[in-house]
Amino acid sequence: MVETISADEFRDRIDERRRGERSFVIVDTRPEESFAGWRVADAVHYFYKPFHEFDVDDFERETGLSPDDTVITLCAKGKASDDFAAELDAAGYDDVTVVADGMRGWSAVYDRTEVPLPDAPADAPPLDVVQIQRRAKGCLGYLVVGGREAGTADRVPAASDGSDRVAVAIDVSRHGDEWIEAAAERDASIAAVLDTHVHADHLSGGRALADELGVPYYLPAAAAERDVAYSFEPIDRNETLDVGGIDLKALATPGHTDDGASYLVGDAAVLTGDTLFTDSVGRTELQFSAGGGAEGGSNTGAADAARRLYDSLHGTLLALPDGIVVCPGHFAVANDGTTGAGVPGEPVFTTVRTARRQIGILGLDRDGFVERITRTLPEKPPNYESVIAANRGVEEPPDETAAIELELGPNRCAAEPDAGSAADD
């Protein structure tokens, strides 16, 4: 009998396999082009089209599998893989499972984990930084949770709903419930929602979450120069928000985009968006090749932005104290689903000291940095022009299905760390 599991249950089984607690083979039935462009790590490809004759001998020759194997089937939407699982079941495979909603479901799988922070003074307000990981895309958002007492920041978020703690949500995806649940787990009230910039690889859910909760939605003030078509609260360079006694300070870090900002959380962490990653830095041409940005073509815009990025890195982020924890906006996900040294479900972070010493491109002078960033541009995020337009409020996916299709695929916002390209977003 064939079993059907959710994408979240699929995630849990993958983690169990990594720990040696399960053994199974993932069979992806999508067309070869789709499989090559984006897949789950270690999946085996076998193209299957419903209502066509299934040849079990051909399947076993191509995949090396047999009825003794445990098989999990996966496709784009869960339909073809469901039919395929029935064919395997009829052919004598008695341990077959289907992932409901296929890669669409996989694209919406999340992990939530706390970022380790430096020890704080005994009398300091409580502080948690929760990293919300979108596993298949490598997108990272955050929930910063402070205490209850108001601090001395320039702005104080709206009064809470009686929860014990105050939180702000940063770089929220379309699935805002992940942030609501993370806040509920800490008995915290989300008092404001922020984005670090106008994203190019995923649809922001920041405005929607802010509207749902009735709280302010903030963008860096420079976003006004990108012809953002909706209203937002601008947060200026060096302006602070109070998060339950913890100051969250906006640092202008243009380069990846003209409106890019990083958010310094007390004396503990900095949320760097797509400016600085754990092993690379942000690419600099997407805003300009998609329009709605600086003058000049992609190459000219990318070089000018690379100079701004160099200044943002060396003049702002790397000038922070060594022990500040760097919380990036993405981790790397390759087309084959692998994540390099990163382990999904575990926090992705570095420190200012480690970044300065170990990210090779940060050791270049300004001209060398610009040359490296613009020498070879990596593959662009899928549908990035439409994603940027949607996040600027000038286009809108007509329905949920269109939104899902628009976002499919990994993020590609970073410069390649060693080969001379820039980070995905």
C-alpha cells in the first residue's frame, strides 16, 4: 500500500536519514530539465508521464533499484508521482511513499532555530534571535525577541497584546505564519515588520504580515528611490527601533541593491540581508538589469554598485566589533539540492572576526573587489524581474498558483566565493 506524507514529514525523514535512522531512495519523476535545474539532494531521476506504459525492467536498469528498496516518489505537484507510486506498488514494491504537493510543497518547508549570541550582562534585557530557514530555497528570515520594558530608542513599537515579550520580524516570506508561530513559542507579540531591501529571489510577505497584525511595515528609506508603489514606514540610516529594551539600529549598506540595509541588534548581532553571507557577499547587478534602479546597463550598474558594496562592507559591517554575530539573508543551495558546509535546521551564522579572516574576497583592495564581483555573473534567480516588480508593488501574481510558480528554485543572490561572481538575491 502506498503512503502519502506532507512536505514537512518528508523533511523530517530526510533528517532521520542523515542521522542514520532511516534508509530510502528519492525518485524524482519530473522532466530532465526540471530535475537538473533544482532538486532535492541525493534524488535519483526517472522520468514518468501518467497514462503511459510503465516498464519496471527499464526503471530498474536506469535506477539500480529493486522491490527490496524503500522508495519516496516526488514530482512537481504530487500528481505524477502518485500515479508512479501506484505503478511501483503494482510491480511488487511494498514500501513506497509519495510526497504530497511535490516540489511545490518542498518549496514551502521551513526550519526554525535560535542563533547563538554572545553572553550578555546579567542585568541586560532578554534577547533571542530566531532564524527562520526556508530549506529548499536557502532564504533566511529572523524574529528578534526582546523583553517587555521600553528602551530609549528613537521609536517604540505599538503596545503588545499582553504577551510577555516584544518581537520584530525581518525578511518575512509569503508564509508569515512561520513568524507568528515562532513568536507564539516565546510568548512574544510582533510589534513591527521589516525588510532589509527589495528582494529579487522570493516574494516578500512583510506587508501582508504587517497588515494582518496591524503593525508598521518598514523598508530602508532609500527604497523610495526605487519607485516602490505602496506605502511603508521609512527607516533611516542610524535610526533605531526599540524591541523590548533592545535597540535595533538600521545601518545603510547599499551595494547588493541601492536600498540595502543591515540591522544591528544591540551589541550582539547584525542581520546583513544580502550584503554579507557566511562565505561570500551579495551580487550587485540584479537591480540594474531588472530596471527600477540606477542608470546604465547591467555591467555599468554592477560595477558602480560593487564600489558601494565594498564601502558598505569595509566601512560599516567589518568595522563592527569582532564578536558581533553575522546573520545573513541566505545560505547556499546548489541546483542539486546540496548546501555545502551548511546543515539545514542548524543555525547559519558567522562573526565579524571570522568573516574578515576567512572570506577571501574581503581581503582584496577596492579595484580588485570590483573586478572580482563583475568578472563572471552567476545564473540569475528564476523569474527575478517579476519578483522584483511584485516586491516593488508594480505587479501582483494573479493567484496563489502563480505565486508558487514565480518562486520555484533556489536563491541565487550571492557572489561565488572563489570564482568571481556575486551572491544570490
